[in-house]
Amino acid sequence: MSPATARRKRTGRAGDALLGAVGVLAAFAACEALSRSGMVRRAFLPPASEVLVRAVELGGDTAFLNGVGATLEAWATGLALACALAIPLGLLLGSVPAAGQAARVLIEFLRPVPSVALIPLVSLLLGAGSETTIALVTYACVWPVLFNTVYGLGETDPLAKDTLRAFGFGRLAVLLRAGLPSAAPFIAAGVRIAAATALILAVASEILAGFGEGLGTFIAQAGMATDGTRDVLAGVVWAGALGLVVNLALTAVERRLFPWAPEHRGSRV
């Protein structure tokens, strides 16, 4: 890629970041104006500046940070379990057509079931603890990682596979030497998508449980308190910030590990 093209890519990313910042500032200003003008009662929509100050204050609250840590622990555990299950299964289904056909009906039956709808059932079976959150996060994250793995294997260069077979490599060796490297960028994208879903579901399950510890629990308890709207919105700010940080971190890891992927070419020039 030429330096000019690389510069255009960097300029485009900077422009996207600037537009995103403008959007955030516009939303902040609109919320601040609506609340301070009296058009919306402060009990329902506190000024954005007060919410932001409260979110900063929570950063010094040890109990709150412990709850955030519990949420992140459940999120990371569920995401790791989903990857440990989905990647090998995706490699199997994508490389063995008979296995893919045999599992298709079961997968198409389970995939449309929304994870949020399973919260009452899983809570009944496992209780309203971290086990429930981990189980739900694992279930939700399996699908994007699984399907991206299968799709990535389908994009493997047939010439590369034929060349390895011509040199006497078996099916497993072809899978590991050609299929897995080809699918790796797709798997990484699936993990990034699953990570955002996992964080949303972790917080949502804690909100519905309403007790224990976690960011969602803090939001749920604040919502039941008198004049707790500011704390609720401050908790939501934390959830959004965590999601943004996770997405940026995983995108940076993708860019470093797979610079040859079309969406990352030129990003390190």
C-alpha cells in the first residue's frame, strides 16, 4: 500500500473519531439544556454535568469498583469459555461437511433464542449469582465466534490446501497450516462482536437479579432508591465507557495481529 493511501486511511479514521466526539458532545449539551431549562424534571433527567461528576466520584468508591471488577470477571470468564467451546467446534463443523450438516438443525433451533429470555430459567437453575451471569454470557458469545470460525474456514484459499495435500499433509495438518490462519482474522472479529454482547448481557443479568455485587446490581439498587436517577445514569456511563474501552482494545489487538486483513491494511504504515 502506498504512503498516500495509508495517509488517507489514517485521515479517515481521525475524521470518524472527530465525528464521534462531536456526536457525544451534542448529546451531552442536549441533555444538559433539557434538564436545566425545566422542560424535563431533574428527577427524571439530571443535568449531564452532574451525572458525569457522579460517574467520576464513583471511580473513587472501593465498593463500586469491586462491583465493576465482579462484572468484568464474569464477562471475561464467560467470553473465555465461549471461545474455548466455539472455536474447536467451528473448526470441526467447517472442516467436516458431514458434521456441519448433522449439527445444522440443532444450531438453527438454538441460535434464534435470545439470551435475555433465558435469564429467568438460568436464574432458577443456578441461582442469582455469578454462575448465572457466566452461563448466559457463554451462551450468547458462542454464536458469533462459532459462525465466524465456520465462515473463515470457508474463505481458505483452495490452492493452499491442494498444495499441502500434494506434499502429503493430512486433513488435520491442512486445517492447522492453512485453514486456521485463514480463519484467524474472522475469529478475532467474532470475539470482538461477542465481547460487546457479553458485557451487555452481564450487566443486564445483574440488573434483573437486583442483588449480589456487580455494575448491574448497582444500577438496579440505585433505580429503587429515592432520587437515584443520577446514580443510575452514572452507572450507565460506566457501562458505556467499559464497552468502548473493550472494543478499542480488541480492535487494536486485531490490527496488530492481522495487519494483512483488508480492513487493517495500511494502519501500521
